[in-house]
Amino acid sequence: MLSGLSKIQSTPDLVDQVYQSLLDAISAGTLPPGTRVTQEEIAEQMNVSRSPVLQALRLLKKDGLVQDAPGRGVLIAEMDAEWIGNLYQVRGALDALAARLAAERKAVIDPAIIKAGRVAARGKDVKAMIEADIAFHTAIYMASNNPLIFQTTQLHWVHLRRVMGAVLQSAQREAIWDEHERIVNAIAAGDAQLAASLSDAHSTVARENLVARLNEVLQTGATPPARSNSRAG
């Protein structure tokens, strides 16, 4: 189970690196729900001392991604589709607000973000797909000129990237970048109402599809076959 964790060189931000590596493994499913891991196993696999591992696990526990296991170690937390759906509703509202504020400023989102997203969507690297989505939405959060939106969404992404990792193993996602591009165009045109409307519709459909696929994953214990409308973002 721990083979997906890479060795890390000692640096001042060691805790952050251990945390990120574990988060990536949880998101990609290398460490699936219910897996028991110990500080010693992680430290040995990553070639680090137990101290940064302990601190990283405390952060993951605070985020709700791991929980204490009976006896030694921790368990990777289970996923709750209903809770994720509620979380997605909140994030969707923030996305629409960010798009409206960015449009009021006629912000220009770097077209390279859309291009990179399309490339990722055509590939099989789920982590790259997730990172491309995060980059897109983060660009709009920053363009809104309201730092509280970015700060508030950070914990959301910790959980959403995990769910996306579970449901996007075989999904085709390039169509979602057509929607992203329309949102970007509305923002650049200064059409605040359209930008917010497009963002809200995009988030609603993405939430419904993501929660439906997550329920399938939780019921079958495996990633379901890709469907033409499979999406998240």
C-alpha cells in the first residue's frame, strides 16, 4: 500500500512535503479508505524521521482525512457522498461569487491554464487533471480580488481532490474545459451576471455527476466504467 509514497530529501519544509505526499496518495487512491498506516512505515518509506510524519498526520487528522486506529497507527478516513455534496454546494456558491467579482474587474485569466487543462483531460494522469482544475479555479479566486474566497476554499479542495481522484480514474473530462473557457470569456468581457450564471450551472452539474459516481464507487468498491457525461471540476 505504501509503495506509492516517494522518498523525500530533508529540507526545512519537510512536514509540508510529507503532508503533500500523503495527501497525493490518499487522493490518488494509493492509500484507500480504511487503510491502516503507522508512523514507522511512512517514515521508512519516505526516508525521513518520525517527527515530520507525526506532524503531517496531525494535519491530516485535523483536515478529517485520517483518524486514530484501534491500537497503533491511523486509518484513512472513509468518504461520505452526502457530506461531499453539501461541501460542493458551498464551494459552488463561492465559485459563482468569485466569477462575478472577477468579471466586474474584467480580469483576464491566463489562456495557458485552459490549454494545460485540455492537455491534462486528454491524458490518463488523474493527479494532473486535479491540479489543472485547482489551477483554473484558483486563478478565478485570485482574480476576484477577495482573498477570503481563496482562503475559505482551501480546506474544500483538500477533500474534493480526494473524491475527484476516486471518480476520475477512467472519466473523459475534456468537455468540462469548454465550460471553463466560456466562464473565462464572460469574465474577460465584464459580464458579471453571465459569468456567475455559467459558474453556478457548471458547479451544479459537476456536483451531481461527482456525487453520483462517488456513490457507485462506495457501493461497488471499485471505479465504475467511464460514461460520456462523467465530470467533476
